[in-house]
Amino acid sequence: MRCISVYTGDYDRFSDLVDDILRMPPGENEEKLLDGIVIADSGETDAGYVDRLMQKPDVAVLKEKGRGITILQHGGVFEIFLPDSENVVH
């Protein structure tokens, strides 16, 4: 699955931007600035990484079944995991 990192610890700012990020995600190895927040392609990762992070007590987990994405928030970063079958989620 593909991972997009969003470098903010502010849930409200993240939630305001998440639809824009998913509509126009960064390209491979690309980093961009959106409303003062760094958004970066973090490449491919396996489900095991996501499962391990989800078990940690300091990680918040959000799942959007309709779009098939998982969002993890830890420290000052949100990580958006997109399913392998599609790179852009509408």
C-alpha cells in the first residue's frame, strides 16, 4: 500500500486538507507544501507495518471503509495509507 505523510499534529488542519490531498496526492518521491503543511509521498509499505503501528497506545487510527484508506496519527504526523489497487482516491 502507498503511504502519504502529512506533517502536522493538528487534527483540524489535517481534516480540512485531507480531501485535497487525496484528490491530488504527491507523486512518487515528491514533497509539496499545502497551506503551510508539508505533504510527502513516503512510498510503498506492507500491511504488517500498519498493523504494528495500530497496536501502539500512542497511535490514533482512522479508517474510511468507503474509500479503503487507513489514517494513522502519531506524534506530529498523519500517515494516509492508500490501497494497492488505486493510487488516487476520489
